[in-house]
Amino acid sequence: MAEPTLMEKLVSLCKRRGFIFPGSEIYGGLNGTWDYGPLGVELLRNVKNAWWHDNVTSREDIVGLDAAIIMNRTVWQASGHEVNFTDPLVDCKTCKSRFRADQIAESQCPKKPSMNPGQFKECQLTEARKFNLMFKTFVGPVEESATQVYLRPETAQGIFVNFKNVLDSTRVKLPFGIAQIGKAFRNEITPKQFIFRSREFEQMEIEFFCHPNDSQQWYAKWRDERFKWYQDLGLKGSNLRLREHAKDELSHYSTGTSDVEYQFPWGWGELEGIAHRGDYDLKQHMQFSGKDLSYYDDQTKERFVPHVIEPSAGATRSVLAFLCEAYAEEEVEGEKRLVMRFHPRLAPVKAAIFPLVNKDGMPERSMVIYKDLQRHMPVFYDDKGAVGRRYRRQDEAGTPFCITIDGQTAQDQTVTVRERDSMKQQRVSTDKLLALLTERLGSDCQ
């Protein structure tokens, strides 16, 4: 049999270790949906917490928001989504499959996987037609008389329609941003590449409002800051790039867009887009709502519609990039070791506590240490199997440190601390253990 690809190995690891499961699996699954298991939900939460800490909590010019998923239908008419948020689709009359017209060269014919759709002699492809990606639903007890609404395809519009509410309630002054993390839904026809393109995902977005004269400067600043954020969390080297959009790629409202892209096993893919949206969105909502969304500067006595710089990141796509970057296989003393080298801020579990054996008071001392550390960071207790096997299990989970309580602990109150990446071990006094872990992990790894 052929050697499994990196993605096949990663998907297998994610299910085996409880990072990510196929959605609704016991009923055959639902294509394009994924469930995050015990380790996966911690990893995803850590990515979001790191983003929120660095972009909201640590800044004075960003405030937070959590807008509703279901919004008034007019929001999506004003934004242009109801008419323009479409993909070109073709159907095969032979196999009844549906494909994106702009991705035919990347797709496989179900009847002849070695060929693209349309190449097999039996294929009969239809002309391309537009398909709206928004999930449609209804508000009301009877569908015939209910109000049609959509599950939001992005979180940005919830920020724009709350622009004046934030201004009036917080008294923020330009330049300032509104940040939001939340679910978005897109009826993707061809979900693919694990969690990279799915029908339900999470976004981390900022709409940064500024004076039109300063907008290009802020665009460049946000572009550089967001690229550096991924580098700081471990995406380095040739796997990360910042790509400026060509003029023919730009959206109709954008005067500049840059993508932070990661080189996944199948090729380059977007993690985040930083877009100069101008005043398009606020003016659209002013026109459709009849409400004044302009800004009055008390100092300059000037009234204007702010320009917007939008850093929009995919939380779930970022998780996949961090999983790919962390995955490593190596040989140690003649045995294969699989290790997930997560940045300490992202590691689902920060430390694991092991009693060497389940006797001589070691479990009791281990539990005291476990309970003490648990108050400060996510930790894991494991007393099953040989210590070497326990190390390997934690390596696969990406746990930075393992702490073993042995017979010497009762004598001098020291434990063995083993570091994940180097596998080096050192004896540490129990009263200095928390300080050591906090220093090595960083103060924001809780």
C-alpha cells in the first residue's frame, strides 16, 4: 500500500486523539461539517483567546461585539450578498454531481477519478449558473407566511449595523476598531481539504474605522501586524507568505487587499484577508436604513463617513494551519515518535502529571500537584501504562511538559520535568514548579 499523505496522517491523528471528528458520524456524517473533540475545542479556544487578547484586551483602540447570527434580511440586501454572493455551478446529467465551474480543473469525475468532470466520454455538463451560498431559513411558525432570513455568511455586517450603537454607548474616538469572533455559514457546493473549506466555521474579524486621509497608512499597518501575529505563534519560514491582490482580483469596494497565506500540504491557502473597504459598507447601510452613520469630529468640526480596514481571519482555518505546522515525525532510540509541536499559547494541555507507579504514596502526591496546577492552567493526570508510553501520548497531544512523581519526591520534594521538543529532563522542587511552568509557557497561557 502507498504511504499515507501528510493530510491523511493528520486527519487520522485528529480523530484518534480527539481533536476533530466528522460531523454526525454515527449517521453517516454530513459533508462539510466537523465536530471539535476534547483537545480540538481547547486548541480552537486557544487560537481565539490569543487573537482576542492581542487585538482587543491588549489595545485601547479596539472594542468587542457579539452580533446575532440571524439578522434582518435587508442587511444582506444592502451588503449585496443576496444578489452577488454566488458561485458558478455546473451539473453533470450523467452522475447527478455538481461542481464549481471555476474549479473543474481541480475536481474529479465521480465515474472516472483520474479525469476532470467533462473529460469522460459519458459526462454531460450543463451550462454554468449562479448559486447563492447563503443558507435560507424562515422566522415564524408557518413557512408560507414567515419572514425569510439567512444564516449569516460573515460576521462583518453585524459590526457595520452596530457602528452607531458602539459610538453612542462607548464614546470611542476615531481611529478605532470593533472586533468580533463568531460562527458563519456558507452553503459550499464542494467542501474539501478537511476543515479548510466547510459549511460552518468561525471567523475572527475587525472593522477598523479611520479618517479617509489616514486609511492607506492604517491598511499597511494592519497588513504587517497581522502577518507578524502568525509568525509569533509559530508559522514561520517558507510556509507563510503575504500576497497582495492584483487589480483584477479586488472586490468592487476594495482599493487594496492582502492575504496571509499558508502552504498547506495541497498548496497555498488563505488564512486571513486584510482589505481596504473604503466607505462602501457604511454608505450602503445608510442608503438602505435611512440612518446617519457618519462621524463628527469634535476637534476638527468635520463630518465624514469613515473608511474601513478589515482584517478578517478564519479561526478554523488557522487551527488547520497550526496543526499542519506542529505535526512532526522523528526516530528516537530506534522508535518512531509522533509529536505535535504547538506554540505554548496554543497547546490544548500545558502539562501532564504522572505518578511513576500507583503505590508508595505517589498517586496521592501526584494528585496534590495536579490539583494545585489545575487552578492556574489546563493540565492532565495520567497513571495508566509505562511512563514512556504516557510521554508518547502527550507528545501526540502537543503537551509541552510532563511531570513525573517518583520515589525521590517523598525524600527531597522534587519531581522530574520533561520537555516535549527536546525531551530533556530536570529535577525541580515542587515549590518552584508553578513558577518554572509559568516562565516557560508565558503568562498568557492559562
